[in-house]
Amino acid sequence: MSSQTGITPSEGLKDVFSNAEPDTRAIRVVIRDEQMIPEGSIPASGTWEEDYQIGQWLNPASPCYILYRLDSKTAETFDWIIISYVPDDSKVREKMLYAASRATLTKVLGDNKFVDSLYGSITDELTLDSVKNHKKVMTLPLTLREKEMKELNRSESENDISITTRYTVAPSVAFPFSEETQEAFQKFKNNELTYIQLNVNESVELTESNNEFTKIEQIRSRLPAESPCFIFLKFPHDYKGVQVTSQSILKFIK
């Protein structure tokens, strides 16, 4: 399947997951060499609560996914949850990769197997009590609005991820916009700029802007070699014989 980052589960991970039931309780997954690979597992020896010993995997300098098997079943297969652990001190590129690749991971392994997902940036957010409280909230009756949003999220997860897919860069990760960036967006809105390129460090910073962008082909020569970036652009083109100007947002992760 296609992926926004080009990162997909390795054959080794798919094999480990397909053979995990019923003897494996949890699998740690990391992104390495442009692949998602297994890096450790916890055998099942008691209930899912008794086996919940993932603290050993929560390294403050190393993000990971944890695939955790519950004791409940749906259609003769066990239910799983996916835990995304992305420490606050992770590099920006790592935060983006782990956020953008999670949907690919669950889709390749089987969306129907995962009944819930959790996100944490510190160990206190992923304790056994935290998971239990989360499960209690998830079992409460949904409002009509919550049902609509759940169905929308489910529908989006079934679509292939591509360069035009919208996604949250990283849950609970916020970056302030520099004053220069805010001014550039105002000019972009007023059609004074046709191209804005942003870099994310401690804040969202403007790296380039101009009013000379006219062709998509011009993007390649502008991409930074070592860092991810966001690009906002407007470009004229012909649509069914009519000259129009389109506006796009592109995300590049290197």
C-alpha cells in the first residue's frame, strides 16, 4: 500500500504479528532504516492487566509503537490496542514519522484487529491505571456527534495515505509560529505571495517565500536535503479550458 512517509512494516514484523496469538502479549515496534521492525516482545502469562509491563520499553530518548493484546475477542481473534509513545525530547523528524506512519502500520497488520489507540509522550500517560481509565471512557455511550466523528475517522483510516492526505503531525505537539511566518501567511492570503516554505524546529519558521512560483516542477529544486518541511503554494493552470489558480499544502519528510 502507499504511505505518506514511504515507511511500511517489514516482512519480519508482519510475520511476528501474524504468529503472536495466543502466546504473545505485546510487541515493541520501532522505525529503523525506513522500515517498521519488531524490537522485543512480552509473552502472555496472565491477564492483560497482570502482563502490563511495558515500562521497560519507554525510553525517554526513543519513540516506539507498542502493539498490546487484550483478552477480549472479536470474531474469534483477539483484540489489540496500539500505543504510540513519542517522548517530548524526540527529534522533530521522529515525531513526524511516527505520527504519519501509525495508520499504515495498523492497516497493513489489519485495522479490524485494533480496537483502540493510545498516545503518550511521558511514562505517566501510559501506566496501567491510565490505560484502564481510557478503556472505561471508551465504553461509555457515545453522543451522536461522537458517533459521527468515529465513523469519519474509520472511513479515513480505510483510505490509502498519499501526499494529499490530511493528518495530524503529532497529537498534543504544538509549535508556535514566528512573527515572520505569520506575516508571510497574511501576504499569502492577500495574494502577495505564491510560495511559502516552513521549517519546524522549536517554532514554525519561515525559510523561503516569493511571488514567482508558477510551476509544480519548481518544487524539487527547493527541497532541503536533510530536514522535513511544509510548503504552501498557489499556481495557475488550465482546467477544462479555463485558467484557474489552485492552492495546495504539501508535506515533505526526508
